[in-house]
Amino acid sequence: MEVAFYHLLTMPVEKALPKLVEKIYSSGLRALIVCDNQERMVSLNSVLWTFSQSAFIPHNFEGDPKRHAVWLSLASENVNQADVVVVLNGAMIPEGQFSRVMDMFDGNDDASVAKARERYKSYKDGSYKLAYWKQNEKGAWANQ
């Protein structure tokens, strides 16, 4: 399993996430987005419908998850047979459920950074393939 950390610095997850999810979806992959609370899940649901007039990302958090390529949830259980899980709540994802983990964290929050470092170390100790992406001043991702 590949684990990629996404260090948010210049834009919030509501702005950074849609482009990443669009790439996942356009690659023919399924995604589970694990939110940290109900309010964020509802907000991201709206953002994913409206972030671009030229992009369409079918998704939901209600109904039958297996019918949706992109599913928003508060739990990390792979209910929609996702290939990729996007973690917004700091959860550790066990081996075997997903081929890729995308762990997004707020680089402007010291506690969030400290917890991300702990997760990075845990994944590293588990011999996972790791990647680290950091936003530059323009909001683009740079592999570190």
C-alpha cells in the first residue's frame, strides 16, 4: 500500500481536495473520502458538485455507497470498493483495504502537523511506500 501525505499550507482542504479527487476519478479509480465531522462532509459534498463547470465528479454520502465512485464518510470502512482513501480525520488505515492512502493535514496547525508526523513514522515503521507532498506558495503540490 502506498501512503502519500499532503501538507496543506496555502489553501484549505475545500479548495485543494476537489482537484485531487478529479484526478482520481478521471483515472478510473474509486475513492473514499474520510471526513473529520458531519459539517465538513456536507460542505465537501457541495464543493465537489460546484468547484468546476467543466468537471463532473459523481459522489454522495447517502444511499448505496457501491453505486458511487466517490463516497464521503465519517468512517474508514471501504463501503464503495474504493482504490484510494483520502483521510481528513487523521485515521491510520490498515493494510489491505486500499491500494493508496492520501493523508491530508493542515500545515498551519501545530497539533495537526505533530499528529501527521506520528502517522508518518508509524507507516514508515510498517515498511509502507511513502510519499510527501507539500503545497508551494501558489497552492501547487511539490514532491519533497
